[in-house]
Amino acid sequence: MSFAAILFYLFGALAVLFALSMLLNVHNTVAGALSLVVTMVSLAAIYVLLEAHFVAAIQIMVYAGAIVVLFLFVVMLLNLRDDDFAPGRQRLVRVAGALVGVFALAQFLRWLAPGLPELPAVPAGFGGHRAVGIALYTDYVLLVELIALLLLAAIVGALVLAKRKLDS
Amino acid sequence: MPVAEILKTLFILLVVVGGLAPLITWIERKQSAVMQDRIGANRADIGGLTLIGLFHPLADVLKLLGKEDFVPAGANRVLHLLAPLIAAIPAVIAFAVIPYGGVYRFGDHTLSLVVSDADWGMLYIFAIASLATYGTVIAGWSSNNGWSLLGSMRASAQMISYEVTMGLSLVGIFMVFQTLKLQDMALAQDTTLRVFGFLDIFFGLSHPAIDWIRLPAWGVFYQPLAFLLFLTCIMAENKRPPFDLPEGESEIIAGYHLEYSGMRFGLFFMSEFIQVVVIAGLMTALFLGGWSIPYLSTQTIVAGVGRFMGTGFATGLCVLLHFAAFMLKLGAMIWFQMALRWTLPRFRYDQVMDLCWKVILPLSIANVLVTGLVMLLVQEAA
């Protein structure tokens, strides 16, 4: 098995494990958020293995570096304790979760049975910042502009709401 | 392949860059002594030998290693123990894409003096810088101390804000050099720039003085505003004074590392000093021509010396000279940060935030617009 394949399976396993850890740490929100960070960083590592460097960097910068930090910020401010969570529906959720988990595991094992496949080769120039930039600003320029407009509207909306609260 | 590469990477990052950190604590002490008109750190001695205070870092490390490794009651033990590592690792690995020498050709063998030649170098730096937030945030939260938590809050808000402007303030530089790879940027700065070249390009004036008056083609001369903005942002990211709000000794005691003792506190301290080196390396590569020697490009040296001593010798000489030039600029930027730290008074928290969102952000966007306009005009005229 090649070095890249070993890294791929390592980071794949990490991503899945910590995604599970995030789900299981329902009551310890900080541990949950930190597990999410590990998942994000592992995904970024997989993007690097796919030569999609731009997406990898953005994945870490935006998701791991900014969004989850904001989650943590809120979680720490609220300082939730175990008894802040309502108990109800726990049993039903657990049974359903266990069933889905068993099904997913069975599928996964069936897929694994023939042995771990090697990584396919990536076409040259795929996913670099040049390729992504050219695609974004030529073929998809309308969508980029629309998203920019949407984000601007969101910022203005947030400002208006916050300002009304400050004024009163 | 991987084992040798990994060993080389670890050596450069941990031994060389990490080894600079204790030395920098000494420079910081000496600089503070100079600024405050004292003689400064000169008491640690081995058998009466003080070596102008160079034993102080050694004494520091011994003291920190000997102290009790304390975990406060009610703290999250695992995260409390991990946080210093989470803070130190991004600081150390960020240096990987900073070139400490150029690209040299010996026969058919090419040597590029940088740990990783990735062509997305600056994106890597931004990604690593954004991960550095976690060390501080986790440290403060896991300590189970109100002051620490306040420090974490301040750190996360301050570092996220300055990450945004840190990226935006550099867009102008990316536009000028048309690359994200620091080695290519340093190569592009290994030449000269006609100061009055615009007279020739726009008005068709020709005069020998236009060709004659030249500056090194450094980023700081192309993008002086970006130099100032980026330096401010990256120093705020490093949380050293005047941006030490997450520590705020007069308000929140020591902020996020209040409950740390011994070498775990030392790791926070170390990571700040390693970041000083990384900042100096980044500023050098982006704005101060990297390893290049002003007015003396690689081609000139190879052509000039190579005529008498052979191309191989001339290239080898280039390696040494360029490394020396890089270290000189690195040292100058480290000294500059020390001098700033002991000169400027601390900001208030709202001032730090206002500076980021109301001053640096608009100026960065204006810089992008003006740079784009000028580049378009130059292209049209040429």
C-alpha cells in the first residue's frame, strides 16, 4: 500500500471516529465541538491527498478555524451543564440510532470484504487555487456574485437587528 | 523517501526554529533593558562566567522543568494537559513554507532551500494561523477559572477578527506577485524596480535617470500599506503587547494561561516566541525580498564570480550569501518586533476591535481596489 493510501485511511478513520465522538458527546458540548474540529482537520488532510489544496486550506480556515471557534465561544458563554438538557425521547433515539449504526456497519464491512482499494490518480492541476479561481470567476461568476449579495444582505440584516436592540 | 523527508522537516522545524526561541527570550530581555536604560539580564553564571546573560534561557528552562505541574481542582484534566501542545504545534509547523534560501541548480540537481515547496504556501500559513486559536481557547476554558475564561473569550474574538483582515491585507501582494508560493515571491523580489518607471509607461518619457534610479523590487515598495496592515494583523494574532488583551495582566491577571505552571506555561511562552520568528520570516519573504541581496541578483553573482571560479563555486557562494542575507533580515524583523513591544502602550479591548473592523478592514479593501486599478492601467499602457 502506498504512503498516500495509508494516510488516507488514517485520516478517514480519524474523521469517522471523531464524528461519532461528536454525536456521543451530546451532553459535553465543548468535547463535542472539539471532536468536530478533529473531523474537519482530518477532512482537510484528505483534500490535500486529493491535491485539492485550496479546498483543504479553506476547510481549515473557515470551518475549523472560524465557525467552530464561534460555536465554542457560544458554548463557553452558556456554560451548559448536564442537567440543563431535557431527558425525554432518549430511549427511542437510542434504539433508532443503534439500528441505523448496525445497518451502516454491516454495509461498511460488506464493502471492505474484498480488501482496501488503492487510491485513484488525480488529474494534473485539479483543485489548485488557480483551477478553482478560474472556475469560480468565469463559469460560476453569477453564482459568486449572488452569494456575495446574499451574505451582504445577511450582514446588513444582523446589523439592523443588533442596532435596534442597542437603541432601545 | 518519506522517512528522510520527515526527519529533515522535523530537524529544521523543531531544532532550528524551536532552538531560536530560548535565544529570543534573551534578546527580549536585553532589548527591554536597553529601552529602560538598565544593564539587563546578566546574573546567571556558571563558575563566574556570565557570557552577557546568555545563561538566562538555560536557567529559565531548568526552573520551569523543576516546578510542580499543577492541574487546578474542577479543571478538565485531559484538555488542560493538552492545551499547551495544541498552542505550540501550529507555531512550530507554520515555518515550513518560509524559504530561507533560493532555488539553486548544481548540474542537473536542483536545490530549493525551503522545507515544503507547496504552491499554496500562503494558504497553508492562513490555515495554520487559524488553528492557533484553539490552544488559547481550550487552555482558558479547561482551567475552570473565570479570569481564564474571560481570556479565552477575548482571544477567540480577537484572533478571528484579525484572521479576516490578515488575509485581506495580503491580497494586494498576491496580485503583484501573481502567486501564493513564498519561494516564487522571494524569487520575484530578486531584481530591481524603476522608481520613476511610471513616467516611461504612462507618458512615454525617456531619460537615463528613469532607468538609473532603482530600488530593490521588494514587496514593501510595491505595497507599503499592505506592509503596515499585515504587520499589525499578524502581531495582533500573536497576542504579544500591545495586543496582549487575552493575557491582560492588569485586568484579568494572566488570562488564558493563569492556571498553568512549570513547563506547560513555558510552552505557551515558547509558542509566542516561535511565532515571533515565524512573523519575522513571513515579513522577510513577503515584503523584504526574502533571501535576496539588494542590487545584487543571483544571475549577477553567478555571472560575475562564475567567470573566474566556475559556476558551481559561484552557486555555492550564492547559497551562503543568501542564507546570511535571510538571517540578517530575520534578525532585523525580530528586533523590530521587540522594539515595538517595549515602545507602544497597550490597547484597550474596544480599541483593538475598532482598529480591526473600522480601520484595517476598509483600508485593506481599498488597497485591493487601488492595486487592481493600477495593475490594469499598467497592462493597458504597456
